[in-house]
Amino acid sequence: MRFPDALRALNSRNYRLFFTAQTISMTGLWMYRVAIGWLVFRLTDSNSALGLMDFVASLPIFFLSPLAGAVVERLDLRKLIFRTQACCMCIAFAFAFLTFTDLITYEIILALVLARGLLDAFEMPARYSLVSYMVDAKEDVGNAVALNSTLFNTARMIGPTVGGFVIHAFGEAFCFFSNSFCYLSTLWALSRMRLSRPPVGRTGGKSRPVRDMIDGLHIARDFAPYRYFLLMITATGFFAFPSITLMPAMAKSVLNGSSKTLGFLLMGVAVGALAGSLLMASRKSVARHSWWCTRTCAAFGVSVMLFSLSRNIWLSIALAAPLGFCLVTCTIACNTLLQTMTEPESRSRIMALYTLANIGIPPFGSMLAGRFGDLTNTGWALFACGVCCTVSSLFFTRRIDRIGGEVTAALKRQGALR
């Protein structure tokens, strides 16, 4: 069976195994994350507690990502991912057991998410880098990156939707149990892969993690496309991701709903996310990805402002769809561009910085927005985030438009454009 051009990376057996397993695993991961958010809000009834939990989870990623990228480049990527995923499965099971037995506390949650963050700091850049080794043809790498980004960001929206309804029907512990079993799919896929090239970023030379990390920071600073795309995704994550983190507070405090309301809100986000994912996966070229990245970042800020002003459940669900569309389109476009225009020997370091920008920075914004929401209200906190996101996106849009030639040249060097 041959897959159509938009899904051509799935013609590679290794990538097909990985993609199928990640479909299950990523959905379980985001079920876990929405269950964590609802559990924290149920235990504390505090926006600040939600923000602090995200902040603690991001600390290892924030401090270790640049160094982790340098370390990962000299390790066997498949073995590293296998071991970190096995540890994550154990953490998910611990959450399930402690929640089911009512032994869970806010302090235990913080300790477990911190441990999970330590694993993520190394696993994420390794997973991003491994994708390029899974496809049989070099020209399919860009499509594999796009599909992988599509899967991650679609699961990021669909998983919480399923999680919201599961929490309403069975409770948070069931989400955690489901998540722990979902990891088995990735472990199985990794054990079944037959890679023709060694999945190790660099094998020669002396190992110098700190020196390599500093060199990676210099590479990102000195090449304008890296610098501006990473700064824009950092600003977008900081100002706009609180709209997802504070969704439980929006559902309960602003719309006077329950976990079922949260599920409906996240279902609206998921519909938009799916549309954005299908749009980006169907594109045959990365030529217009810069345009999609910058414009949807700005549109995301506007969407957050409109969403924050709604006090009607059904209107809020409708307004949640543009949130998902813009967020997924922006992050897929940025992720794909960074991976396809980066040299293989520095890809893990650049993607570690992307992980820092996309995963490590947003919880700082969530913590600040949560505190502001406690002092005022959740709606005003999200509105302020939307304004800041829009302004910062417009600022970076002008600069990225000016360096379009450099982006095109970098993509051509890596064979992503002809």
C-alpha cells in the first residue's frame, strides 16, 4: 500500500511504526495533562496553583534544555527515548495509584511533575532528532517532520478533550491509568524499528557538553531565521499558552461549569487544531511556512482576546476553535522550518532551544497569568495575554518578512526546496 503525497513519510516502515505508536501515546499524554490541571484546581481552587504546577514542571526544561541538546547529540537516540518513556510510564502509574487511593496532595503533584520535567528535558530533543532517521528517502524528512508536528499538536488538543469527558465519567485516576498503558505502544514501536543509519547525532570528537551547548546558543543567535523564529515562539508561548493552562478556571469560575464544560471547551479547541493540522500536512512544500507561522501567531492573540470576553458556554466553545487552529498552525510551521533548515550535526541543539521556547517558557506566563487572574479575574488575565501576544507577533512578523531570502536559502541547502 502506497500513501498519498501528503502522507508520503508513512511509506517508510520505521516512521509508520513510530507514528502509529505516538498516536496512542500522545493522546494519553494530553489526557494526563488535563487530568493534572483539573486535579490541582479541585484540590486548591486556585489559578496560582495551576500556574505554579506548570512552572515547576518546566524548570528542568528551562534550565537543562540547551545542555540536554548537546548531550543528546552524542547518545543513541532510540535507547535514550526508550528508557525515558519507561520512566514516564512509572510516573503516570504513581499518579494513578495515589489519586485512586486518595493519597495524592498538591506537594506530591509538584514533586512528580518535577521528575517528569527532568525526563522531558532529554527526551523531547531526542525525539525531534530521531524523526529524520526514520524515513527511507531524504526528501521525505520534511514531510515526516510536518506529520510528527501535526500528530503532537493535534494530540495536544484532542487528548484534553477526551480527558475532560473521562474525568467527568470516571475521575482523574482513570486518565492516569490510561496514560501509563499508552506508553507501551511507544516502547513496542522502538523495539521493532530497523534503522539503516545509527540514530546518533555526532560520533566523532571529544565529548564537550558545555562547549557544545555554548556553540549551539551562538548558532541560534548568529543566524537570523533561528533567532527570530525562536524568539517569536517564545513570546507566543509566554503570552498565549495561559489560555490553555487556565481553561479549567475558565470552565468552572467564569462559565460556572464542570469538568464536562471543560471537555466541551477543549473539544472546540480540538476541532480547530484538527483543521490546522490537516492544512499543514496537506502542503507539499515549506515555501509558505514562514507566512503561516507569523500570521497565525498574531491571529492567535486576537482569538484569545475574543475568547476571554465570552460569558456564554456555546459562544465560548465556538471561539475556542480559532485558538486551536492558530496555535497548531503556528507551532507546526515553526517546528517544520527549524528542523528542515538545520544541519544534522546541530539539529538536536536547535530543537532543544525550540523545546525550551515551546515547552519551558510558557509555564512562566501561566504562573504570571494565574496570579493576575487571582487578583482580578480569569477573563481579564486572558485578555491581557491576548493583547501582549498580538503585539509581540506583529513585531516579529515584520522582521521575519525581511529575512525571507535567508530562510529560502537555508531550506534549499538542506534539500527542502528546489
